[in-house]
Amino acid sequence: MSKIVVVGANHAGTATINTILDNYEGNEVVAFDANSNISFLGCGMALWIGNQISGPDGLFYQTKEQFEEKGATVHMECPVERVDFDAKVVYAKGADGTEYAESYDKLVLATGSLPIIPRFEGGDLQNIQQVKLFQNAQEVVNKLKDPSIKTVAVVGAGYIGVELAEAFQRNGRHTLLVDMAPTCMANNFDPEFCERMAQNLADHGIECHFGEGVDHFEGEDGKVTKLFTDKDSYDVDMVCVCIGFRPNAALVEGAGFEQLGNGALVVDRHQMTSKQDVYAVGDCASIFYNGMGGDPFYIALASNAVRSGIVAGHNICGTQIETPGVQGSSGICIFDLKMVSCGLTESAAKRAGIEVKTTTVTDCQKAPFIEHDNPDTTCKIVYDAKSRAILGAQLASTYDMSGNINMFSLAVQKKVTIDELALLDIFFLPHFNAPYNYMTVAALQAE
């Protein structure tokens, strides 16, 4: 049996600890976390800010006490200051000043990611916010009780930025969405989908300022009052900066680990790093991306973090399990417009030099004779021009068609061809789909 130290106890660390404790007896598990809480579902922050849920209580699914009931030792508000990887000792210091020197047989690094916050002039003014932790969201919610905060600017139009723009608008604030990219969510969808979301945002009163890079901020009485871009300036009362995340890999600096260009720890399919007995999971680690041929990649998603923790937990305890890789499956729902994607977009394939073809269909979700609640769904499939293997898919509708992206995710993982999809046994019932459903039609019309 082993002594296992886990550094970081949020999604990936939580999955690792639970996998070990629930499946393998006799191991000693010690966890350190710098925060005062664990398992916070950041995906619910926008719903909380936008008053779509009554509060944050349901956004936690694990507690320190639950871990301890299973036999783990958990140190909260106790950041790890350094690790001696040769002597196999973790050094940490608690909020009360208590110092720890914890030896280990196996070490799990689940240190997550940090928000990217450029050093803008005026960036230290009050009401310039980040949204990553529970405490960040709590601060924003509390500040929005102030009626003088009338205009909020969101900097960054990825998933989080778009969700926050909706949240502030639902909260009754005039909302600006600013990004230097020409549209929103360009990393997840092709332009025709991005433009549909941009129009959806504009239709709901959100000012979209794309193609504008933030230059600096100005304020009065210590609070932000103006946002300047390279093209214009805007009066604001609050700014949320959410332009992306980077791996939190400071603990391995200078220790000789193999890392990606952004600092993510490179792991094998067992989640082990380049150092024996040291595993990395979640946002601090690389992941095998099947959309790019299974090469190590960086995709920071809670779903990926949980799966990596499960894989690590089993391998640490001797059950050999390899990750099958991921497809980057994700989705978003803004003012009832639902968009989901997995694998490569056509744009990403072109940037990577991969020769692809696409097929797109827009058709009603259910049988045409269903007269009510039968909106159109757009389905775009990206496939390899030579092997004809499906590499990615994107769907958009006001109908909940999200389950279909899971089929496409498996298709990418298993290298299903567009021709196999055309003849796949997909059931028909008028309440759910059409005799010739949009996925089948898209595959049938592929070149």
C-alpha cells in the first residue's frame, strides 16, 4: 500500500481522491489545497450572477468532511510552497502558520489553472474583477447590489465571457462584450456559428465590440470609470476580465519536467509525468486530443479534469488504465440558443494544415408534420478529406439536441467515417426526430 499526497483538491484532485478511497483499501491519502472550499462548479457562476439560480449552495458537490469520513487527511487553506521531488517530500504552510513536511510514495499534482490577467494600465482600479473562484463570484454578486453599477464590460468573448455577458444583462446591467478577435467563441466554432451567437447577443441588447483590443483603464476615486480600446473608449462601472487561463505549474519550475509551451505538464496515458511516481491531472496537465491525431494538447475543461483524475487514481493503485483521449466536447446555452461542438472545426483544421471537407444541413428537429416546438437545427460535420474519418461536429438550435454531440464525440474517438455515419441505425420517432434526420442527411450529402 502507498502513501499518496494530492496537491489541489478541486475537480481533478477530488476525482483522484475519491477513485482511490472508493476502490482501494489501505492507502494513506493526504491532500493539500490553498482554498477554503473544494469542488466549486465554476460553470454555474454566470447562472448565479444572472439570478437564474437562487444561490451558490448547489454548486458544491464535495466537502473536506466527506473526504475525512473516507479516511483521508485534508489540509485546507494550506498552500504547498515547494516540493523536493528527489527526497519525495511536500512542504506546505497553513493559514495558522503550521508548517508541514509530508513524505510520499506517489504524488498527484492537481494545481489547476490561473486566469490570464494582462498588466493593463489602471488594472488595479476597484471593480475590475476576475471570475475563477467562488470568492470571485461572491464579490461580483455582492457588488451588483450597488445600483450605481449600471454598465459592465466583459473583456474576452470565449465561453466564459459570453456567459457572463448574458448574466450581467439578465441582472439588469447594460453590458459590453469586448474582444480583439473578429467574433465570439472563435476557438470552439466556425464563423457561421460564431456569427449566429453574436447576433443572438446583439438581439438581447448586449453591445458587441469585436476586433478591439483593450489598451488601458481610467477611474475616479479609485474605481474604474472608463475602458479604452485601440479604437474607442467606453464609460463603465465594472469590468470583468476573462480572456483565458494558463496552467498553474509553478511548483515544478526548474525541476526538469517535460512541459508544453504554455507550461502544462506533459503526461502519458496513465497520467504520469516525466518523473517517476509523479502524476498530473486536470488543468495543470496535458491531454491527448483525438481531434489532432491524439497528440498531447491543452484543453481546460472540468469534464476532462474529472476523467484524468479517475485514470490517475486507478493507475496509482496498480490497475492499469489508459485514457482514450478527448474530443474537447463542450457546449453553451445563451438566451435559449444552444450550441455544442466536439473535435476539430474547419477553421482549426486549416490552421493545423489538415485537409478536410465539411457537410452542413439545417432542418427541423422533429418530423416536419409536428406543428409545435419543432425548431430548426444546424449540423456541420468536419471530416478528413482522404480517410473520410469524422474529425469534428458543431450543432446549433433552440432545441436541446446536446445528446447528439456525444455520438459525434465517440465517432471522432473511434475514427468513424462519414460514410459509416450515413448508414448508422438511428431510430425514428416523430416526437424526437425526422425520418431522414439532419445528421443522416448531412452524411448522405457529403462529397
